[in-house]
Amino acid sequence: MDVLYRLHFATAWRLRQLLRPLVADRGDSPVPSAIIIAGLAIIAIGVLAWLVTYVEGFMDDAPTDLPDGPEGG
């Protein structure tokens, strides 16, 4: 029971620290974060487009004539 009390107290104390108005506004503004996320999305789309082009080229170069399978008999 003592463990549950300590866990409850630690959680409540941490929430109180995080929700305090003086401490609530810390870190970067959301604008640079949004720019970073948009940049990462653009890079991911570029990598995906390159990968699709690479795989399509690889598949075009693959041989199309298949070997004969085992003769059933």
C-alpha cells in the first residue's frame, strides 16, 4: 500500500509541476516544430519517389523469360 501511496504522490506532484503557469511555457514555439515536420515529410516523399523509381528500374531489368518447371509425369 505504501508503494501505491508514493506512486500517487509522485504522479500528483509531477503533474502539479507541469501544469504550473510559470513552467508551462517552456521550449520552442510550435512554428519551428511545424517547419521541421514539414521538411521531414518533404524529404520522406522524395526518398519514397526515388525508391519507387529505383525499384521500377530494377523490375524492368529483371529477366522476363521464366525457366521451364519440372516436367510432370
